[in-house]
Amino acid sequence: MVKHISEPDVSVAILSDDEINLVIYGNYVSSDGKKILNGKCKAYIENGKIILESESEKFEIESGTLFSPEDFEADSFVLRNVIIGKRFHWEKKENQRFLGHLKFLIENNKITAVNILPVENYLTSVISSEMSATSPKELLKAHAIISRSWLLAQMEKSKELREQRVSYKPEIKTETEFIKWYDREDHTLYDVCADDHCQRYQGITKLIAHNAQNAVQETRGLVLTFEDKICDTRFSKSCGGITEPFENVWEPEPKPYLTKIIDYKFEPDGYELDLTIEENAQKWIRNSPPAFCNTTDEKILSQVLLDYDQETKDFYRWKKEYTQKEISGLISTKSGIDFGEILDLIPVQRGESGRIIKLKIVGTKKTLTVGKELYIRKILSDSHLYSSAFVVDKFDIQNDVPQKFVLTGAGWGHGVGLCQIGAAVMSHMGYKFDEILLHYFKGASITRLYQ
């Protein structure tokens, strides 16, 4: 049986830099009661110590020092130049405002600002940061539950790893293969980060409507569970028509509630849906089969996608072209390996959504099989390729060397768990939040963890 708990706090890393500029509204008091922060301040490292400097004073603090608001509801702080969409094609900087506690840490020779606040306050921001707060109520309620479930599952996993003192190694390396998956293994000083690596969290900056607050309040304490454990509820923008099992993208431990799901009311006609077979994947990706997330409805997309997300129009099916010079330079830069000229990109293993799990890169100097999904996306793009569900065409072959590669792809993101655009379409079609959740997380149950 799932253990019932009190609402916990979550620690979120917002910004890491050589210097952090902020504005404190109200009074923030250090944990020892000796220092007060207010007004314009900056934080930086000097001689291995954190220095806080305001308009009236300058003092030194230890890494990990906590500052708490005198009035939690009224006091807040603004961090300047927070990077959002880190290393993605929409990367930019924003000034963001936060409620709750503030902690400063030294991490990798930089100063990191960490926001600590109750889980439910955090979630109100997350579902407004992941999508518009004016999205349909049923979608926001579904997203509140999966965001809460994912967060609490990760916090529980981190606690178990600390107690077991397990060294978490997310890669397999041999002479012929380099397989790496990305998760939260680099977060040891706080629970989560504030960007897409974990969940988008942008404080109270995006809270422009009451829908998000209401969705969190109405689902307070609700999580998805499976066999008496909180579900690791992943989500991505667009699955491309079929979702991907968990173990093909992250650590090789299957989760029965994160399996292949046809993202529609029925199986599309005219397709063989075992996309682990190359011929079937080719047909699926080169065409545009019906799916919940196969939509161009601007009304739906404007509610689900924030302003910078709406720059992406071709998320369901897309194309990316490279010259030989571009692709060989990109792979060399991103992998740190000189493959020479690229002769071929060969899918070695596809997942059940058609995403490539292992890709053989054939070069004039080196041949290597790489994976998993996100690593493939990283080395084939200046930012991140939309997904690893793609097929490859080669053109203008001179002396066995293609001068142009064209990738035709499907979906946006890893494709595991809930498909945000698909879920948005479902909510507009009249599906309730529990129907949406149980469509994407087969066999899961909705459980109240705390009141």
C-alpha cells in the first residue's frame, strides 16, 4: 500500500553562473537570523566563498546558506537572466519571480540559486510553465497529477540511492558502442532543475490565469501509482503517433505503465505497427497517419504551447537537411570523435515508436554505434533534434561520399508517457482528466497521497 505523507518541500535549482543578480521584495532572513537580504543584490564567488552584495552592505556566507521570507505569501525575489530552453533551439534569457525560500550553493565552481517551496506551489508554476495557464481544465488537471507523480517518484528514487550509496552510471562504453542515457544523475545538491531536463519551472512569472491554481487545488495530493509505488510519469510534446517504452530511452528497467500506446481511438489502417522493423518504421515516418497529436489546430496549439514553443510548427512530421561539411563537423564537435567524412547513418535498433535507440555512424576514419535516444538527438543537431524517430536519405554521392543528408522525422521529444499535444486534443474532444491519464499510463491507478 502507498504510504500517505504530509506535503513535502521541493528544492529547485534555478540558475547557475559566475555572478547572479537579483531583486528581493520584502525581507529574506538567513537561517542563523544574522543577515537580511532586501532590494537589489548580487551573489558571486570570491576566494572560494559566496559573497552577497547589496546597495548597503557586503558579506560572506557559507555554501548552502538558506534565506527565508518573513512573509511567505507577500515576499518574493526576482532572478535576472535566467536561461530557459537550455541548449534547445528556443534558448533565451528571462527575468523570473519566485515565492518561497532561497539558497545559494557552490557547484562546479559556479554559484547556484536554489528555490525551496511546498510541492503544490511548485506544481502551479510547472503546469503554467509547461503550457498556457488558459489550457482546458481537464488537461491542466491531468498535467498536475503527472507532474506531481514524476517529482515525488524522483525524490523517492534519490532518497533510495543515497541510502544504498549506489553509484549511478548512465552509460555503456565499448570499442564499438557508446550508449548513454540522461536522467537526474547529476542532481545531488537539490531535487530538480528548473528547465526541460527535469520539468519547466519559471516561478510565478507565467501565472496569468486561475486555471492552473484551480487544477492543482482540485487534484491536491493525487498521484498515479502502480503496484503500490508512485509512477515515474514521463511526458513529451508529441509522440508522433505511438509512444515509446521507458527502457528504450532511459535506464534499462521496464516500467509496465510506460509501454507502447497507439495515440488514437483505434489503430490506423494501412500500417504495420511493429515499428522495430525498419520497413514498417520507414512507411510510418514518411507518412502522416491519424493520431491525437496530429493536429494543426491553432486554437489548441496556442493553448498548449507557450510563445517560444509555437516557433515549432512541424512537430508531427519534419525534415532536416545537412551538407556533408555540416553533418561531419556537427558529429565531430558534439561527440568529440573524428569520424572523418560521414558515409552513412544506419539504424541498428528502433524502439516501438520508431525512435532510433542505436545508430551506427559510418565515417571514413571511424565507425561507431551510439545511443540512446537523446544522445543521438544531441550529436545530430546544434541544439536537440526534434526526436530520434527519423529515416535517412543520402544525395549527390561522389566517390562513395554523400554530399547531402536529409532526415525525415516524427514527433517532438522522447515520446515516453503522456503526449502533451495529444492530451490537449483529447481534452478538446471531451475526454476527462482520468481518461487522458489512463490512456497514456496503462494499468496505473489514481491515488491520494496527502490531503
